[in-house]
Amino acid sequence: ISPAELMFGKQENANSWLSDNQQKLLELFNQLPASEQTRMLDLFEIRLKEIDEYVEQYLRSRQHKKDTPSS
């Protein structure tokens, strides 16, 4: 018996909690060898950091424009 079944009284497929994209990503990920899975996780972390840095620069730029008086 699963923890979800104990708490909610019914058995549910864990995949039902995932969106279609999440399910597809997990299916593809599980087909990779372990070394490639690790590599993909590293790439996701790098990409997320790049996006965070881009957004931070964008927000700083917007704030700078607000603080600079117009001519």
C-alpha cells in the first residue's frame, strides 16, 4: 500500500500528477544511460542559471531606466 493510498484512500498512478511535458521528459530521460542522465541534469542546471542571470540583468536594466531622468 502506498502513502498516497493511505492518505487519500485510493491508488493513483504517479504519472497522473505530471503534465504531458513532464511525462514526456521523464520518459526520454529514463531511456538515457546513467552518464547521459547526469550530463542532462548538469545542462539543465547551467541553462537555468543562464536564464536567471539574464532575467536579473533585464530587471537591473529596467530599474536603471526608471531611476535615470528623461531628457
